[in-house]
Amino acid sequence: MRVRKLFNRGSRKLHRWGAIAVAVPFAVIIATGLILQLKKDVDWIQPPTRRGSAPMAEGAPAISFDTILAAARAVPEARVQTWDDVDRLDVRPGRGIVKVRAISRWEVQVDVATGEVVQVAYRRSDLIETIHDGSWFHEKAKLWIFLPAAAVVGGLWLTGMYLWALPIVMRRRGRIRRAAARAGRGEG
């Protein structure tokens, strides 16, 4: 009985103080997570993937890497001059597109059959993801703030489920005790 009281008190304290301790990082995680849930539906967050003139034939683009770089260079806002200015290439064979993601966060979609620029748009989803995981704030914030906050939220979930179930269990036990008492007195 004493252990249960201590556990109940400890659960309530952990729940109360844990919620305060992780309030800010968890609010950031929730807000950015909600935004990221919409990244395929809201063009402002992540540009939609366009279609090229034809899907890639035999698994290889018809254009060279030099042509891809030249297409990206032709877009001033992307600020691409060399491959050092490119964060990554995202090849979509079925759509006939290669996305050139610049370090400047601009995305240039190039048709893999013709080398034409199909779309140019600012890509916010990568920035939002770095805020979501904490690395935007500082390289160590991800492991020293956001990871412990996630662990505390896991504890909050456990203690919350316990605190939610506790009254149900206690009412059930009370009903059983009262029924047993009535049966013992011959009332039931």
C-alpha cells in the first residue's frame, strides 16, 4: 500500500514537473511536426514535383551532370555556380525529373530528357525539419535538449496513462469490496 502511494505521488510529480521542463522544446516539436504533416499538400512548405517530358528510359537520364549543373546555374535565385553550391540531387525516374536542391534552399527541377528547367521554388521543408529535430538551434541541441525532451514526453505518456487508469481501477476495486461486504451481510 505504501509503495503504491509513493508511486502515485511520484507519478503526479513527474507528470507536473516533466511537463514544465519540456514545454518549450515540445511545443517546437509539435508545431513543426504539424507543419511537416502538410508538406505534400502545401506548396509553400515543399514545392510539388512536376513531370518531365518523358520518364527516364532504361534507368539513366538522357542528359549529363554538366547539363544539370548548367540548368541550375541559369537560375539566379538558386545561387549555384559549382557542385559545392548543391546540397543534393533528387532523381525521380518515373516523373522524368531531377531536383537540384541548392544550399540556398532553392529547388530547381530539371527535365531529364531535355535539360529544361521545369520549376524553380524555395523549399522550406528542410529548414522546418532542422527546427523540428533541434539541429537548427545548435548541433548539440538535438541530442542534449530535444532527445531528453522526447524521453520525458514518453514518461509523461506513461504516467498520464497510469493516472488515467488509476481512478477506474480504484472504482472497480471499491465496487468489488462493497459487493463482497453486502454478500457477507446477506444483503446481496
